[in-house]
Amino acid sequence: MPAANPKSVKVHVTTGAGMDIEWDDAHQTHYSFQWLRDACPCATCNEEREQSGRRAGEPVKQAASLLPMYKEPVKPNEVKPVGRYALSFSWNDGHTSGIYSWDYLRAMCQCEECRK
């Protein structure tokens, strides 16, 4: 499989709408910020997902409680390029160690066509 390269990347931090990538083959992918945070590719997040049996992008199961605590919606405080191959997110929950490569993002596309 050839390397995935984006033609354009739009990260909608202000509106909280997520991230849109148009790939160089004209395929388009939308990622919500919640999905991106739940799919963090860092070693710590991978280990936690393996231990809990979650797939990348699948939300953490919350413990049942009578009065759920308010949790601020997930969004990045900052997004930086990592060379020409990836993006790094600094999330509002303090997490900063995930590097999302273009290959990882393309392989994890959640559109109907790619899920088949």
C-alpha cells in the first residue's frame, strides 16, 4: 500500500467540529475530536485499550453513577505538524504524547466505504 498523503488538512479547533482531510487520491475523511482522542496511537493509550478490550476510537466506558460529572468536550488546545508525516495534538485533558501519522489516519478512516 502506498504512503498516505493529505492534499489538505483542516482542523476546526474553534468550532469543535473535528478534523477533515482530503487525501491525494481525492478520498475525504472526517474525524471527530472525541474519536481522535479515543484512537490516540501512543503506547500508553494502546496499552489501556488492550487491557480494557477497546478498539481504537471506541470510547472509554464510564462507571454508572446517579449524578454523572460534567466533562468538558474533548478538543485540542494545539495541533502541530510532525515533520511531513504526522500531526501531534495537545488535548484539553492534558494528554500530549500521541503522534497521528498520515498512514495511521488513513488506515483508521471511518467512512462507509472504508468500513466495508
